[in-house]
Amino acid sequence: MSGIYSQMLQSKLFTKTKKEGPKDEVSKNAILLIRAGFIHKEMAGVYSFLPLGLKVLRRIEEVIRAEMDKLGSEVLLPALSSPEPWKQTGRLETVDVLMKTIGANDLSLQKSDASYILNSTHEEIITPIAKESNSSYKDLPVAYYQIQTKFRNEARAKSGLLRGREFRMKDLYSFHKDEVDLKEYYDKVKESYFTIFKKLGLGDDTFITLASGGDFTPDFSHEFQTLCESGEDLIYLDRANKIAYNKEVVTPEMSKKLGVDFEKLEQVKACEVGNIFPLNTKFSKAFNYNYTDEKGEEQLVYMGSYGIGPSRLMGVIVEKFADDMGLVWPHQVSPFDVHLVVLGEKGSPAFKAAEDVYQKLTERGIEVLLDDRNLRAGEKFAEADLIGIPLRAVISEKTLLLKKVEIKARGEKEARLVTSVELFSYLDAHKKQT
């Protein structure tokens, strides 16, 4: 056992699975993630990510980061800010989900006059920073992104990871010399987002969706909506043209403007997994952010904002793929590549064979969760289904006699026997795909 890391042993997992779901949760994603030991509920809309859940979250963020690195430079901006920049943009009192807090005097433990904002978005922070460093047309375009915990004073935190008060967010901000340059970059982000959703297994069911531009732009903003029966949004879907319209923009006036007969479109529920906004000059005006053009004249900078919610994506993946037995993780985001189940006590031939298979798999870069517990086969299989790792491999006295390993893909009904070499080849192929 000396060569097996404790985090790879099911007996050493920080939390254990639960037979019953929490009574104060109604969403599938929260119930299953809590039962399977991926997250722990602290209060409505706030969850701790436990070892299994953190591994899934990090894998999602790795997929996102790989695409964002092609578009901009990664930064880490503060979660806490002064109210002043929010006053400067006029959003301090207009953003209804803005979370505010009062400081305390460390000596007397009495409340001080200082107040702070827990940022739900970072236009107010990144714009002044960009202004300091990018003041010439030669500096533009430029873009910065981060993956960070965000906060919203969410009144309806009731859908597990789909609607939280504290959540993970990837936000990207771009700065341009004119609207044409902004639109070119904006289209690149669209393509990048589709690449991300495809890698996460959501590509076929995710559609770009026209939505209101709010106070950012008179044009549309664009959401990325994943079809989901438990989704809170209603979209009008044109499958043939691979575009959708949020219910908020479906009006007779918009039908005439776009030349779209909304009544002929499919109405479906969906969950927003990303959004992009052409901010134009809203924030550059607020912070007097100008650049010097080729003629030496000052011009306002154009901006764009682009968001994806990694923790929400985790919830959507559960809602989309889970079945009656538990979670079903796509290979790309699963906490482990294979769930290796031993039917035999420690020191038995089956257990020694499982240790050998474990070592050979890890040498190939395959991540293995080894169920080393002394439990009945039925209990182990039920927990394996609940946890949802894509492949279950079983080693027992019976399989040893046949010189085989029993494998079963999560979601399939039938198991089959393969040689250890065939098992390695199968997992190597999936590893390359991810």
C-alpha cells in the first residue's frame, strides 16, 4: 500500500456517501452532489467543495483556462472593493444583487464607518488598471481574465449550484480602439466558448441566445444556454439555424425587426452557462479612459465583458447526465478516470492484483480511485454508481481465475471481461481524448 496515495483510497476519502438526500434541497444537482460527498451545504446558496467536488471543479476550470490563455492574460482581482468605483459608474444602488458589508474596528470589535463591496463582477476594478497601462493605440487590443469566487445577494438561492450566493466565475474583459475591433474579438470569444462547451460534453445542447443588452448596450447581449429540463430560462429555439432567443426579447416589435416568427420556434427550458456583453464605452466614459490614436487625438476605449460559471457548469452537467442511480461524469471532468473496485480483503490475491493494476495505471497518468474497503459487492457497486466515475473496473478471485478484469462503463447495463492490457488501452485512448 506504500505506493498508493491516501487521496486515491476510498477508505481515506474526507467524506462518506449518504443513503438519503438532504431534506432541505429540491434540485437534483444539490441532492446528488451532497449524497455522493462532493459538496457540503453551509447555508442557502453557499457550499463547500470537498475533495471529489474540488477535483471536478478544477477540471472544468482547466478546460476554460486552456481557451482563455489564447485570448488574454490571467490576473487575480480582489473579491473586496471600496464602494467608490461603484459610485463612479452609477451601479452602487442599481445592481440589486450587490453584496455590501460593514467593516469592524479590530480593537473594540465595534462597527467602523468603513463599508465594502463583495464584487459580483469586476468592470469597476479592471478598467482603472487597464487605463494605467494601455493608453496608446499601440497597446490595444488587450484582454485580461480571471477565475475567482464571486458573490451575489441572491434572493432565490434554491437550485443548488445553479443559483448561488457564493460561486466560481471566469470573467474576461477586453479593451479596443473602436467598435469594429471589439466585434472581431467578440466573435473570437463566441468560437472559444463553443469549444469549451464541446469539450465539457455540452456542445450539442448549447445554443447562442440573443438576450437584452441591459444598460450596457442598445444591441443584444449573447447568452449560451444549455437545454435542460430543470433550467430556469425559457428560450425560443431555432434548431435549423442554431440560434435561440431569450423570452425577454420575444415581442412583436422584435419579431418585425429580426424577421423571425417566434410562434414557429420551439419553446424549451434551458440553463445559462455563459454570457458575453459588448460594453462599448459605458465604463471607459465613467473612468475617463481614453487612448491616443495614430493622429495624436484622444479617443474613448471600447470594451467587452465575457463570463462563464464553472461551479454552475458543474451543476448543469449533473442535471443533464445523472440517472436514477447517481452521478454520471463525462471523462473530461470526472474526479478520477477509473473506479477500481476490489472484492477481497487486504492481503488477498485479488487485493494484491488490484495494487499491481493501480501502479501500472498511475504510471500511465491514469487517475484511479481504489475501493479498498471490506464491504459487500452490492454496497460497493451502488456507491460506485452514485459517485459516477466513467469506468468501473472490478478485480475479484473469480476474475483472477480467468486472468481478466471486469469493466463496466457508467450508464451501461452490462459488464464485460477484458485483459489488463485491453483495460490499459481503453483508458489510454480516453485520456488522449480529454
